[in-house]
Amino acid sequence: MRRYAAFVIPALGLAAVLIGFLVFSLGDHLVYYRTPTEVRDLTVDAGARVRLGGQVAPGVEEGAGVVRFTVTDGHTEVMVEHTGTPQQLFRPGIGVVVEGTWDGTVFRSDTMIIKHDEQYRTEDGGVYVPGVPPTVP
């Protein structure tokens, strides 16, 4: 029993130290984003960078180097002005995370990450999964 305790107690202490180190060191490197509801209630310093995530609502407007669209979480909508060309798969209904500044009315972004579908689609709209024959809707 003593030999068991002599091994388990130091092992548990070492595991706690390693877990604590991982939690504190990874905290700055994890990608967090706020929902539109959280952003509406957010008060930030001018120029502070924030990430906003949600679904792109219908009504995307593209202009000279600027894309205007609305991001929603199903409860709240936030207007976004994105500077630059959107990614090729960008469209209404897709999940998006944008990074930029929030002035209380409009979210101005310069970085965009979109959610890609994990399925491949055939030209006729069928779903293709490697090793499985395509299904047609």
C-alpha cells in the first residue's frame, strides 16, 4: 500500500501541474468568437479587435472592395462591412467568423473564415463520400 501511495501521489501532482500549464498556455492561442447577441451587448475600446461568428443572412451586397452582409445567431442580427474580396464559397446561409472592430452599430472586418461543408457534391447535386456510390437527391 505504501509503495502504491508513493507512486500515485506524485503522479497526480505531476498531472495537475501539466494540466494547469496547458490551460494557461493555450488560453491565448485558442480562437474565440462572440455571437451577434454578445456583440450587441459588448462595450469595447475603439480599435479593439473582436471576432464575430454566426450565419450569413440573405441580402449580401458587394461593392468596390467592400461586402456588406448581416450575421445572425437566430436571435440578433449584426451588420458587417467586410473589406476585401470574400472567399469563393461565401454565400447567404453559410457559417462565418469575421474579425475586426465593433463601433456599436456596424462590425467592420478585414479577416473572414467560412465554414466549409465536409461533403463533396457531384455536378447533379448528389453527395459523394469516398468509397461509397454517390446518392442523388
